[in-house]
Amino acid sequence: MLLNTRPAVPSDIAECIVIRGKTRENAISKTRLAELGITEASWAAQVESGELLGYVYHVGGQMAAYCFGSVSTGEIVVLALLPEHENQGIGKTLLQNVMSDLKSLGHGRLFLGCAADPKVRSFGFYRHLGWRATGQRDRYGDEVLEYVFVASAQA
């Protein structure tokens, strides 16, 4: 685990929402998140209940990145980091932390929604880490990618 990385807690969510609006690609404002039913209160409640697990990364006392996954479905719900912290392995490490936790909870397959445009950074990022297209789209029109853990694929 990266230094300055820790499990997310409900009080982190306000800052997560701010960061989500500042990402270089696929930024989503607080207003748009609320339109989608994602508010500070609803997101914090999911963390408090244990439905969402996640990790946050801090630099100089400020949050710079985070990743969350759904305990019940195995979906990687969000991975976001401030542009100045890209290309440092932070996103990869946060994603791997969440993936490891979801695997330990019994998920043999994880999934996420990702831009289908090869020009978008996330397109290559997830594929480079072993995620594969399913041929499906999620409710937002994003391509659904999956990650199948090797041990589960052989079972």
C-alpha cells in the first residue's frame, strides 16, 4: 500500500465529491452527481453501512485520489484522482487495494463502466491491468469491463 493511503471513511466523501469534479477526464460536478442520486449523504451512508469500501490517498494533508467498490456486486464504482497526481501509480495502487478487498470477500469477477473511446485514458489504463470488454454497456452508455481472478477462472 502506498504511503499516505488508508481505508475511506464517511467523513472523506465531501472531499471525494470535490475531486470528482476536478478530474481531467470524465469530471462530474456535485450538481450532476446529485442529479444521478449521488449525494454526500447517500455516498457516506453507503460507506458507513459497509456497502461501499474504498481507499483514499493524501498528499500534504489533502486528498488527491480515491477508489471505491461495491461489496454486494463487485463493481468498481469510481476511481478518481487529481490531474497533477496522474502517472505515478496511485490510481493503480488504489484500484488494486479495492480489488484485493473485494476478492477477499468472495468476488471472483469484478466489473466497471469505462469510456469506449480509445482516446480516453481509462480505456487503455484498465485494459493494461487485465480488464476485458464484455460487449455490454451500462446505464450511462459506458462499456462494461470485467476482471476475472485467475483462481476463480480455474475453479
